[in-house]
Amino acid sequence: MERADLIVIGGGPAGLAAAVRAKEKGVDRVLLLERNPVLGGILNQCIHDGFGVLRFGSAMSGPEYAARFIQMARDAGVETVTGAMVVELSPDKKVTYITPQGLFEVQAKAVILSTGCRERTRGALAVPGNRPAGVYTAGVVQYLMNMRNIAFGKNVVIMGSGDIGLIMARRMTLEGARVHCVLEKLPFCSGLPRNVRQCLEDFDIPLCLAETVKEIHGDDHITHVITAKVDEKGRFIPGSERTIPCDVLVLSVGLIPENELAKACGIEMDPVTGGALVDGDLMTSVPGVFSCGNGLHVHDLVDLVSEEGERAAEHAAAYLEGAANKPMVPVTVSGGIRYVLPRQLTAGEDGYLSMRVMLPGRDQKLTVTAGGRTLVSRKMKRVMPSEMIRLKVKDVPACEQVEVSLV
């Protein structure tokens, strides 16, 4: 059986950054497996700019950002296999994958899962109506337009205000389509404020909050949708219906971490994020298996995805060097925090927390406390569920728990 010191599963921004940092940390054989024909992951279809501002100090397109890390991986001596579909990860870190050349097994000493995420589909939404052609997820539209040069649709409705949907509202407008509106069931936008400004407001595309698609109509192809306002419990408000003619309905209703391999391996999962439960070293419940990137939880910025991949690699390298078991401190949340990751911090070391809030708010206070002592206190002029909050906690004390609260 083939052997490797570290296997990185997923060649997107998290996996590339993890593989490069692992080599920098002295890991001998790093094997990067990617199921697509080329490295880069979702970045390859993101032709808009805005990537790399934090990392490289310039606004790049997705392919430019990916190309930078792909070259770094080559220079570092990372072994890569593309067109490699990983079909099994065992608790003893044996990885089985398939390529056009056949089935392969590799025994690893450590594994980093950087498997990314997938889109929530229409089937998960259970929207009533017919099942005509012309209903797409935002990522599929992005792929077809940017990678296959296919333009389609003259009258478009976008359901959901996720960032990909906002970006595609602008993209389809630039290709000559009329985007009637972006519908959002929640009373606030799910995407970043900058995307609302640049992709909707700059192109006079309406954002309709607390409104969603009630019915889809059309025989062979979609002809129109019926929308309606919803109350605070998500119930349709009678009499608020309106009909919008369209030949394309784009769904931008959320991303789900891709974690079938982790689940089959017996890794404990977080019911809130859909990703793995990890400790302060980003290690899962299976020793030697780490998780990072959008497969752990959905990020806002690719720069942060890369940073998290690097931290996972640093901890994986320490694990390979025989680092002793570290004392971990549980992390709990209260107030307006929806979730925090990781759920444990390493006592005696600096910790990095990522979190999202439940609702938009202004002039709130975020605090991190332990044993009656305040470790971090930050005034937040504005918080949004769409914007991930990151904190560095210096020298985490050995205590019963660390509590994160927003009031």
C-alpha cells in the first residue's frame, strides 16, 4: 500500500494553503487529492474581483488567486492528483480514491479535510408548483456563464440573497438579462453589505425582504412565479401575492459543508454549522484528522479560508512530530451568538475564534470571559449574520470554560 505523511482532501483555497504550509513546516510527503480536473476549486468560476485583498494586498479574480497558490504548491513540492474522487476515509487514516487509471489506497499519518461546500437545492426547499426547466442554483448559473460561456434567460428572478446570488444578479444584468428582483425570506439580507451595494444598488435591482417564491409555474419551461410576503414566523401573508414573469429562477438559498467522508469516518458533527466538531487545533474527534475551510463552516472571504487551512496544517505538522495531548478548554456561547468555532481552545496558547450572530444589531458588546476574568472585550457598531466575526484570544487560561457573549 502507498503511504504518505499527510493527505489533504480537496484542492480548493483551504487545501492548497494547507498543503503549502505543511511543506513549509517540514512535512515530508504531502499528497493533495482533488476530484476536479484542475486545482483551485470554486475559485475557477469566480471571475469577479475582490479576492486576495487581505492576503496579497490586491483585488484579484478567483482564477488569479488560485493560480498564485497553485504555483506556491508546485514550488513547495506538493504532490497533487487531480480527477481523484475520494470514496472512503477510515478512522485509521487510510484514504481510498478513484481516478480514470483505477482505484488507489494510501495510508496516511494525518489527514486534512478541506472538502468545501455545496448549494442547497430546490428539493430541500419544497417550493410548490410545476417542475419546469429554467430553475437553477446560483453556482450552476455561475459555472455555465463563466466556464462554459453560456448566456441564458432574459427575465430573471433570484430567490435568496446569498452572496453568489447577488454576484450573479450583476453578472446576468451585464449579459443583457433583466433581473426583476432578489427575494429574501428573512427580514435582512443574507449576503455581505458590499455585495448589496455593488451588485444590486449600483444596477437598480430591487432587494425584496420578507418575501419569497410561493409557486413556480410553467409546463416545459418556467413562465412565471407567484411570490408573497411572509410574517415573522415565515408564514405567507394572505393578499400579498404578486406574479412576476420570468424564464429563469435562480436559487441562492445557502451553502452546506460537504462532509459525507467525515460522517462515514465516524467524525462527530456540529448540528449548527453542518461541519465537524473540532478542538483548538482544528482536529476532529478522530485523532490525526483535521478540518478547515468551507467544509468546516462557510466563510465570507477566501483569504480567511486560506488562513484557516494554514493553521490546520501547522497543527497537523505538530501532530506528526508527536506533540503531546494538550489540555483543552470548552467554549460556550450566550446572547446573540449563533455559533462559535472551534468549540474548544488550547490552554496556555493563543486561540482563534470564528463566530456568527443570529440577528443584525448595532452598538453591542462582544466579550470573552473565563473564570470571572475578561479576556476580550470589543464594542461592535454593527453586526450582521452574513459577516463572520473573528477574535484572537491571547494565552487561554486553564479553566472550566470560556464563554463568548454578545449583548
